Amino acid sequence: MDVATTTLAERIARALAGLDHSANAEGAETSASGSVEETWRAYLMQADAVLRTIREPSKAMVSAGDAGAWSAMVDQAIAESETL
């Protein structure tokens, strides 16, 4: 299994920055990596909101796996985000 080297909050923040900057999404830059690198920290509040929103699994998610593990992992991701 692959394991990420960055926190989930950082990855979410970078994805949100990419959406704003990249021409592949809502932005205008054909190569947005530099802008994403410079601005992703500005998206940490939105990333935290995403994490807090997904903390509780849906009924379908519960039927697919361990709801307690899911909630514990998301809680840990929230705790990690507080160190950024």
C-alpha cells in the first residue's frame, strides 16, 4: 500500500489551490505548479473544513468498512493539520 509523505490537509489545500490556478480547472495558468507551491497554505482553512465535513461516514461508507477506523483516521488528519 502506498503511504503519503505529506499530510492530508496539505494535499487537500494543494488540490484546492490547483483548482484556482490551473487552466485544467477554473484557473488560467497552463503550468500552475509554481503558483500552487506559493499559495497552498492560504487554502488550509478550506482544507480543514473539508476534513471536518468528512469526519462522519455516510451510510454507504459504513456498509463498506470500519466506521470507527474512518473517523479515527480523519480525526488524526485534523490533528496533523494543526501542525502546519
